[in-house]
Amino acid sequence: MKTIINIKTDKQVKENAQKVAADLGLTLSAVINASLKQFIRSKEVYFSAIPRMTPELEELIGSVKKDYVLGKNISPVFSSAKEALDYLNS
């Protein structure tokens, strides 16, 4: 048996959520149902004020760390703007 849940949200939030769901080949209703089922299974809700890194950003940071360890793509320390400009123009 199906039932209806009414919630209030900003129009833009709903539209953006519908677009993302559609991009994934889902309806917004399917996304909300999946979220509710996960909530029932785990009996927890996760909220965070701390932004999470995207996989792309994690990959970029890993690449930068590797370059740093290998000494690649690292500029020297400059004591003046002229030194920096000379380095960039060389």
C-alpha cells in the first residue's frame, strides 16, 4: 500500500533535486524512498557543517602530494617580486 508524504521545500531545491535525480535515471520519489529506507536500516541521520571533498578534489590533492614528494612542479622561494617575475619569464 502506498501513502503520500507532504513536505515543504524551496521551489529551487525541488527543481534542482529533480534534475539531479533525472540525470541519474531516477525520480525524486525514488530518491526520497531510498533515503527513507536507508534511515530505517541505519537508524541514523548524518548532518555536517563541514564540506566534504569531491572524489575529483581528493584525486587532485593526491596528485599534488605525489608531485611535492617527488619535488616536481614546485617553484623556489622568492625574496622579492622581481625574483618571482624573473623566474616566471625564464
